Amino acid sequence: MRYEFRVTGRLSPAVAESFPELEPVPAGEETVLTGSVTDEAHLYGLLNRFQDLGLQLLELRRLHG
């Protein structure tokens, strides 16, 4: 399954490295991270990482196709 995560602000290289399975793309004052999520446990792990790093998650979408 592929997911898109939209967070507030631009990620520093160090923070972006915390998400090796996701590709960060700056989008104005936000960053969009896209990548494969293997299962529900992986998804919750990613959400915990966002929270642990103090990132504000604006949107989460499952991509089709």
C-alpha cells in the first residue's frame, strides 16, 4: 500500500533520514512524504515517529494504484 503524509514545514535532512521508506518533497510551507507501508503496524510506527519528532501531521491519504 502506498501512502501520502503531509506535514507542516520543511524537513531538515536529519529528520528526513528518520523516514527512509518515505520520499520527502517540499510543497510550499509543507512537506509531502510518499512511500510504501507494509501493514497496519508499520503505519502506526510511522505515525509514532511523526509524533516523537514533533511533526504536525496535516493529512494522511492512502494512494490507489
